Amino acid sequence: MSGSGMNLAVIPARGGSKRVPRKNVRDLCGRPALAWTVDAAIRSGLFSAVVVSTDSTEIAEAAKASGAEVPFLREAALADDLTPSSLVTLDALDRLEREGRTFERVCQLMPNCPLRTDEDIRNGFRVLVDSGAEAALSVCGFGWLNPWWSMKASADGRLEPVHPEALSKRSQDLPDIVAPTGAAWWATAGALRMHRTFYAPDRRGFRIPFVNGLDIDTWEDWHLAEALLAAREGGRGRCTP
């Protein structure tokens, strides 16, 4: 694709996961979990650099073994529970620029979304370039759940509709709603520096399959990812269902 050599992939992989300890390096279907993200980035053919930003030497070693660069260890101030991932990616972009490596576009790939594919990444690139937008975010539908019919639950179990006007409408008559997933977020380098977030004012969404957007936060998510990867990759010799 035109201009692909000026693209940077950043994979933020913090070492302090609490709900699923050592999430980024734990074996997921025969490979360290973050290796699935590194592999998708490399196979996309879009990046002149695939960089993992981490504060952990264990993660750094796994990232390098998977084919990514780890040119620095992230500072502790950017490795807590509160730091937005966008700032971590911006930090990596700025560090590389100080080394004389410049990029026109940057893609943030969260390692807790191991089912996103290289084609998902390429689709985001196309949307960013073809639309001329500042950013393009991966989004997906809500699967079998209808967000228009969501309820707020009180402590005593009472339910209050979030969108009461939608309860009397058929699902097919309601507007489509999508949710961002951290699978692949693209932005121009200039926009990321200006806004310090991928939620730039001029942003687009590109839809990826619901399964590909799975975000691992809990053990339930982890076990689901294992099952889905085994089903998808078993025929390729990488997983045994």
C-alpha cells in the first residue's frame, strides 16, 4: 500500500496486570499472548517498525522473540493503572523521533485483543488514508446484545431503561450502535501529537467482526479467547482445539 513504509505500530504492554496476572506473556494457545498481536502487525506488511512499549523485562524478552522491537523500557510514570494508552503510544512516537526515526502515521495495537487479524489492520489503514481523517478506530457491534435495550440495575435489583424511548421499537427499526475496541487504532502522527488521544475530532470508525474485537480483561475473557483461537488456528497447525 502507498506510504506504508512511514507507519509505526505501537503495542502497549504493561507488566502489572492484576485480574489476569502476567497476561501479556502467559501462554495463549501455544504462544505468549502478545505474540498474536506482534504477528498480525508484521503480517499486515504496513509497518517499518513494530515496537512494544513495556516496563517489564520479561515482556521485553517475549516481544523480541516474537519479532518486535523494544528500543526502550517505559518509565514507571507511564506504567500505572491510570495512564491512557494513547499517551504511552505518543511517548513511543516521540522517543523514536528523537532518535531520528520519523513516521507519518501510527497504529496502536492492544495486546489484550489477540484475535484481530492483519486484514483488520489493513482495513483501518485504508479508512484512514481514503477518508483523509485524523484517526480511524476499530469498532464492532454488540453481538447478540442490543445496547438500545440496556438497563441500569440498582442494588435491590430494580431495572431502569437507559433508553426508554427504544423499548417499544423493534430492533431492526433502531439505529446501529457500535463500540470501540482496542484492536487497531490509527492516527496521523500530527493528529496524535496535537490532540494527545486517538479520539481526534475528525475520526472515523471501521468495523471488524465481533469475535476479532474480543478484549481480554478477565479470566472468562481469557478462556473464551483460547477457545476461539483454537477453533480458528487449529487448521493452521498453531493450536490444538
